[in-house]
Amino acid sequence: MTNVSKQELKSAHIQQLQKQLTDLFAVCNSKTAGELFNELFTESERVMYMKRLATIVMLDKGYSRYRISQTLKLSETTASDYALKYDEGHFAAILKLVSSKKFDREAFLKTLETVLQGGMPPMGKGRWKRALK
């Protein structure tokens, strides 16, 4: 759980700091963005952000809220909250980025599928050959 100081910052300061943080990520390449992400956030925060992204991508692919909650180990309330925000168009910037050529959406979904299967390949003949490519 994140620990936020009880001493609140002024709104103007928050906006300035947020802009500087986004500018910092904007000047990164893939490698340095990954390093920055790992250094800036705790493991639990990184998992939280990855689950958020996975939720948004899964909603965009048409997965049900129930399937998302079961797959990502989220509460049904959280999945429903994200589905409502998705339906209201709150994730337009994220969806634009994950639909761009710079983001390999299929690789992300394939990795997500592998993670969700516990690292096991799908059932069927030759499944280990496909998994070990």
C-alpha cells in the first residue's frame, strides 16, 4: 500500500511536479524508461500499473469484467470501475498509445496470456514446441 504524506502540496506545485515527471518520461528511450520505472516505483506499484494497463487493454479487446477480475486477480468492483471509465472514454490517450506501431500490442497480449496461464502453454499437440520458440 502506498504511503502518502499527510502534508499536502499546493495544487500549483502538484501540477508543476507532474509536468516535470511527464517530461522526464518523455525524454526517455525504451531502456531508460524501464530503468526509470523500476527505480521510481516499488514492486507493488509496478504490478498495480501493469494490472491497470492490462485491464484497459483487455476491456478494449472485449473481455468481460468478470473475466478481467478473475484473470488479473482484481475485485469485481475494481474491474467494474475501470469498465465504467472505459465506457466513458477516460482511457483515450492510453488506447491511442497501445494502438500505435511503437507498442507491440500482440506481444503484450501474448505475454499477458502466458502470465495468466501460469507460464504453461495452451493444451494440445505440439504445445511445448510453440511455447519454447
